Amino acid sequence: MEYHFKLGPNVLYLISGDKKGTGSAWEQKSVRKVFNLCKCALWRALSGPAHPRLESLFELAQRKDFKMQILRTLFVILILSVFVRAQFVDCQAEISIERMPEQERNDLKTLEQMLPTYFESYTWFDNSYGIELPISIRIFPQSVNKTGVDRTFTSQLFISTISGDQRFFEKNFQFTYKTNDPLQHIELPHPLTSALDFYAWMFIAGEMDTYEPLAGNAAYERARDIANRAQMSDKPWGFKDRLQALDEITRIRDYRMVKYYYWLMVDLINQDKTGEVRDVASKALGHLEDMFFENARERYTHIFLDVYARDFMAILKAYGDESQCSKLIELDPDNKKVYEQILAE
């Protein structure tokens, strides 16, 4: 049985369902944040003196025999769920092989199967926030160039979070891959794994920005270090453009603050601190106004708004005021119909 959480107006419900879950992007991600924060609290508790109730549970499991095996199993699952804290989960990978020769088709399918493990089984950082990021990787090879045992694939790459609030597209993604070549986390630059590592840190940084103001700075610098070293290698393919994307995101502070204050509103609602939402909404709208004053078509901000437009307006309608609703419509006319639909419901 799989479970997911569904967020109601003032309460969190645990309901059974399929692995993909239901509800809006706000509901799915906000519940993931609440659940992760709960795991972090339990992690910190277990890192200190042993909790009396956990000690009692363990002693009880030891005294009982066969009838307590289920309890022991549940106890182990509880502990593992706390101590195994992957940063990436439910990674979806797809490599289109229609244009490739037979040998390359087989090898690329093998690579496709290894991609989720590459992200999910590695400890990227000390995950004090309990971050769990589901991502999607889609590669569309257009051609392959063979030079001896080396093969260079020229592809299109679309890599994103499942919610779509962070996404990157490359029209000319070049990488090398040999038959039976494993995917390994190494410090040396590599055309494929360095690109994967770069985007992993970009996603981590973007997610950390939603927990604390500009908390992703260190992760963005990790991505920058990977890109700088790759640019000095004999295969610097694509890293100039990746660095430009990184520079653009780190430069637009207002975009990053909009994300933080948006998720702070969600957290306050989850904590039944709805009286504080209006002031936080004003800060989010203030940074949004400053962002669009500088560049009304800034793409990353528009990506974020396109994903969370319905939920943003629903929050303002329920906990903000009429002027804030009007302000959001004024700042983001692209989603005017969505906003007006929410207000009319």
C-alpha cells in the first residue's frame, strides 16, 4: 500500500492512494516539506539522548517472541526512514533511441536504467532540511559520432523537477558513453557526469532557497566549481551556457526571495499561523514587483508563477486581501485567466 498526504484548508490528511499522489503542485510539495521537517526533528531527537518511548518500544520488541516480529519490522522501517535521507527520490529517466543504430540503442537503454540510481543512491550533502527532490531527465539523441572506441552523442536534454518549478533545456547536449561504462561520482571532469552533477546542485540550491532566504548559495557555488573545472577540460561542451544560466539565477535575488516567501506562506498555513500570511504575502509581492520592474519577462520567475499561479491566488484569496489579489494579476497578466477563475470560484 502506498500513501500520500493531501492538504486541506487547515489540516493535513493521510490518505491511501497511488504513488504519484494527487492534488496541486502546492499540495504535493508543501506536504513533502512538512513531512521532511518532521523527519528532521525525529533525526535530531535520535541524534541526542535516547528517547524513553523508543527505548521502551525496543525493549518490548525484545521480550516478545514470534508475535512481536511485525513490531520489530515496523521499528526497523521507522529507523531506516529516518537515517536513510536521500536528496533525490522517484527520479524518472527517458532516453529516446529511435534515431540510433542497434548497438547504440542497447547501450543507451542501459544508461537510461542507471540514471535514477546515480541521483538517488548518492549522498550529495548533509541533508539537514530533509530535502527530497523528484526529478525528470529526458534525453533525445540526434546523432552519434564514432572515433575508435569513443562515441560522442549529440542530443537534446530536458531536465526538471517533477513539479516543473525548476527546469532546464539544452538543444545541443553532447556527451560520451562507452558500452558497459558505469556511471560513477568522480571529481575529475566528465562530459556526462559533470553535467548531471551540475544540474543536481542547481536543483538542490533552488530547493534550499525555499527553506531559508538565499540558503542555496553554497550549493550554487558547488555547481559553479563543477562548471569551472569542466571548462578547463578537453571536453568543455555546454558549460559556458550552463555557467550563464547559473549567473543569471544567482543575480536575480528578487526571484529567489519570491520563492522563499511563497513557501513561507505555505508553511504558515500548515502551522495554522494564518494571521501572519498577509504580511508575508506583501513581501512576496514586493519582491515580485521589484523583479518585474527590472525585467518583466524574466523567465525563471515566470516558470515559477506558471506552476504555482492557482495556489498563489488561492492563498491570497483565503488569507490576503483584495488589493493583494489585484496586485498579483497586475504583475502577472500572463496568468490573468487563471487568477480570475480562482477568484470567481
